[in-house]
Amino acid sequence: MAENHGLSGVHSKLFKLGRNSVAATGAALTHESQPSLVLLGRRLSMPSWRTLGLAAAAVVAVAMLAGAVWFWNESQQQRGSAAYAEALMRHRAAESPQVTPEGRQVATRELETILGAYPSNPMAPQAAYLLGNLRYASGEYDRARAAYQVASARAAAGTVATLARAGVGYAWEAERKLPEAEQAFGAALADLKPTSFYYEELLSDLARVQEQSGKKDAAIATYRRLLKDVPRTPRAAEFRNRLGALGATP
């Protein structure tokens, strides 16, 4: 009986050892099936291959979405540029004094529609400037200023921006709001040099408005600045005459 009991104990130990061995083997297999990384003597678990595959699929999906958005934006830009080019070509002559009010209104409405549809297109500043000119020609000076301001903001710099800023001054002057016109011309001159496009014209505009406002000393200083900054101007005789009329010398 004692012998049987001893065998039973051995069997029990063997069973436990076998069970532990199987469990250890399973754990080892489970551990080996999951990617891992040994860093500084420590084994770090990595995401499963399934997780990595899902992440890769998400990256591809995002890339495809970004490509689709880019393609759509590019198509929009092309359509907008075509619409602007056609409208500008068709309505450039609408600035002429010979154009009827009806013809000017047609051009104005079309430009307003295109600007609303494609506000961020690179050709928007040109269209906004033309729209300002059309509104100015129609006597809509407040709306002309709004269009000029859009053109100036969208263009930021360059010829269109300079002309648009000048347009704001002309619209104020047309309404006989001379202090506002003087401020607008001064702001338009702020970033210009004597060699810059439209510098002479804007400076003469400023002098004219100062003279009309009764600011004699300011007008004299501006006319003298003109002769100094633009010594070879074809309008030198005109500016000297204005100085003489104001009782000053060059």
C-alpha cells in the first residue's frame, strides 16, 4: 500500500510538471507570436501585426483623401481662372465712358458672381479692381471703395494693390471727403519708394487734396518733395506753378 501511495505521489508530481511544462510552452508560444523589442536589457511588447496593418491602412486612406482634396482644389482653381479670364476679357472695355449704364451693370453683376464663387483665386484681385472701377464710373463710391479694398487685401503688394489703394482715395475725393482722401493717399504711399510705380501720381494726388483742403503748408511741402524725389518728372513745370500759386518757391 505504501508503494502504491509513493507511485501516486510521483504520478501527481509528474502531472503537475507536465501541466506546468505545457503552460510554459503555451506562454512561450504566445510570447513569440507577438512582436517584441529588446531595449536596454528589457523586452518591450510591440503592436500586433493586425494593429500595424490597420495603422498602415489608415495612413493610406488619409493620403488618398489628401490627394482627392488637392485634386478638387486644383480643379476649382482651374475653373475659376478660366471664368475670371473670360470675364476680364469681355468686360475690360466696360470701363470706357462710352459704355452704356446697362452694359456696365451687366459687367458688374458678372464680376460680383465670379468673385463670390471663387474668392481665393489668384485672379480675384484683378477682378475686384475692375469691379471697383465699374462702380466708381457708376457713381457708387462707397461700393467702389469696398471693391478696391478687396483688391488691395487680396493682392497684398504689386501694381494691382497700389492702384486699388489709390482708388480708395479717388472714391473719397469724389465724395469731397478730403480728410479721408488725404489719409488714403498717404497710406498708399507708405510702402513706396520714389522709383516705385505710381509714386509720383500718388504724391501729386496728395498735394492736390492738401491744397483743396486749405492745408497750404502741407501742400507746399508735398510739391517740394515731388521736385526733390522725382527731379526729372515731365510735370516739373506744373509743380513749380502750383508752388508759385501758393506763394512759395521750389
